Amino acid sequence: MYPAFIHTQTTARNIDHAAIKTYQIPSLILMEHAALKSAEIIEQIANTNQSICILCGPGNNGADGLAIARLLQPKYPNLYVVVPEIKKMSEDEKIQFQMIQNLKIPFSQNLPNVTYDIYIDCLFGNGLSRDITGFYKTMIQNVNTSHSTIISIDMPSGIDSTMGNVLGCAIHADYTISLDCYKQGQWLNEGKNHCGKLYLVDIGIPQILHQKCMDKIKILNEEDIHLPNRPLNAHKSTFGKALMIGGSQNMHGAIHMASLSAYKSGIGTLTLMVPECISNVLAIKSDFYMLLQCADRNGIFSSKAIDLLKQNINNYSIISIGNGMQKNNITIALVEQALKSDKKIVLDADALWAAQKNIELLKRSETTILTPHIKKCPI
Ligand SMILES: NC(=O)C1=CN([C@@H]2O[C@H](COP(=O)(O)OP(=O)(O)OC[C@H]3O[C@@H](n4cnc5c(N)ncnc54)[C@H](O)[C@@H]3O)[C@@H](O)[C@H]2O)[C@@H](O)CC1
Ligand SMILES: [K+]
């Protein structure tokens, strides 16, 4: 399977440049791969009797659009190209534009009055650098209100490819075909809402360029997950002992749901350390975990939790902490204790808040997994 990396705007651009400069793969070859792969996907989405309008901006995203038009033309008789800025084109786009003219593919600088069944959005890709205004803004607004199918190439135009913010206005795509790698902005903030169904295509950039990047994020696929074999003569202690610390009055759901993940992943034994005030409700909810109850105070762990953890911690091989705990001094003390231990640790929810009180403790030799969502741990 093609390895799926997520990069920021700068890293994705540097990778493109390195492919061209260091590996001497001509930009037009990468573009042809991009266009061929994109055309293949478009052909799965669009019937040949549907009308297609391809919107081409002033950079290489626009050049992709022109190459796609050239490849689709033989199959789609009702194909039209819009190139708003004929005098301001990247070098590659000029070459692609010449071919469009040679093939007599119809084009204009303005959006035609008729509505097309499909719009291919190649206005801006990874090179968007400021708010969209003027005629590009009007064009995007018209296409968004057309009720037609919109397919964006690389990025929905108007979405910042690093943070996913809308710059001025943005295409609301039904499909986005990401070239070479995913862009971080497809996954964050408004970006996620604007991409529609996301595809990733290989355009022939050497994989080593992704692997060498320091700031890469990789989406795991089945080949990356190495689950150990479960021998037939195994018993519950073969598969690790987990302790999950969390919960508070009216907040028993989070730790219960987290326990389902541990159970599904195949943990040998599972114990939930919770304040007494929620232990009855948890005991009724599940048969697959044991409970280590701790005296509570005002609905949260009392200070006795610190000694309780000290006495019990060595019975476990992995500890998760944080679900539904709330932000208080006991949470900070328990997180510190867990991080100072030699156990594998998963920090979630309020434990992430507690961990940043003493960030040095995160420098540990054992595995530490942080599971933030964007509001708990903004980038
Ligand atoms: N060799 C390469 O580098 C490849 C690039 N590819 C395509 O090229 C794209 C990146 O190309 P570019 O770097 O030329 O970037 P874009 O094509 O995304 O746009 C850059 C151009 O848009 C202008 N611009 C930026 N923001 C604007 C705004 N708000 N309003 C008006 N004009 C604005 C810039 O001045 C520049 O002229 C990728 O997204 C991808 O589609 C692919 O063809 C694959 C190969
Ligand atoms: K685009």
C-alpha cells in the first residue's frame, strides 16, 4: 500500500523541490503523473455524458488542471476550461496551456453562465499564500452554490494547507485528490469540512524524501501494525496487566469507554482505579474489569489515591491516566507518580493538562503515549 504521510505546506513544497532539484525528476513528469492519476479518479466519479468545467489558477495547480483537461478530453465531449489569468502563468502552466490550444479545447477567462455537472477545482493548491478576493472569490462562491459535484485537486482552493483555515473563502469539495502526500490542512479546522472524500495519489516522488523528513506524520495502515501472535497455551497474564486511573462524580463514562479500547486490543487483565463514588455504577456496567476503589472527597479522588497508587503500581505493566479525572492537585500528583515510574504510560484528557505542569517528566525512557485532541493540545 502507498505510504500515507501528512505534511505542512512548507515540507510538501520542499519535497517537490527536492524531487526536481536533487533527483532531477522534471516537474512536468511529476505533473503528468498527477494528472493521469487524477483523471483516473475523475473517470470513476463522472459519467462521460456529464459536462465538466475545469477551473485553472495562476500556478502549478492550474497547470495540473490543464493537463487533466488534455487527458479527459477524448472521453468527455462536453469539457470546458476556465483560465482567469492568461498573462500570469507559471512556466509549466504556459506549456500546458499551449497544448490545450493546440488541441482546440474550449476555454475562456470567465466562468460561463451555464452550470456544469462537474467542476474540477485547480485554482490554488499548496501555493495559496493569502486571502482570496475579487474575481476568484466570486468564482468560488458561484461554484459552491451551483449544487454541482466539485472535485478539488490537491487542496480545496482557499484552504490553508498547513492549518486548514479558510483564507477569504474556500471551495466546498465533494472529493479532494491529494498529490503525493496529505496536507496537514486537510485534517485540521475547516479543512476537514471542505475536502469531502479524500484520495491520495502517488505522483512518482521518491519515498526516501518522505522518510528523511523530521516533521512527518504517518497514517498507519495494516502493514504498520505488528500485533504479537497469541500462543494457544497462553493465559491472561501473558498479555499484560493494565491499570486505568480516572473518573469522578458524574464522569464515569470516559474511563468506561477507554476500558473498552483496552479490552478490544486484547489486554490480559484490566483494573480501573476510580473514586468510590462511581465504583458501584462501573461495577454494574462491566464484567471485564476489576476495580481498585479509592476514597473520594467532593466527588474526586481524595489524597489517599497517592498512597494507593504507590502500593499498587508495581502490579501493572501499563498505566493509562486522565479520563474524566478533572483538573486538581491530586490529578497532578498521580500523573507525576505515574510518569516517574518505569511503566508504559498513556496520558489522556486531564492528565495532559497535569503533565504540562512538569513537562520535564515527559522525557522518559519508557513508552509514553499522548492522546490529545486539538483543543486539549493546540499546535
Ligand atoms: N513539481 C511540482 O512542484 C508539482 C506541483 N504540483 C501542483 O502544484 C501545486 C503547487 O503549485 P504552486 O506552488 O505554483 O502553487 P499554486 O498553484 O497553489 O498557486 C500559486 C500561485 O497562486 C498565487 N496566489 C497564491 N494565493 C493567492 C490568492 N489568495 N489570490 C490570488 N493568487 C494567489 C501565487 O502568487 C502563485 O502565482 C500543487 O498544489 C500541485 O497541485 C503537481 O503538479 C505535482 C508536481
Ligand atoms: K485546488
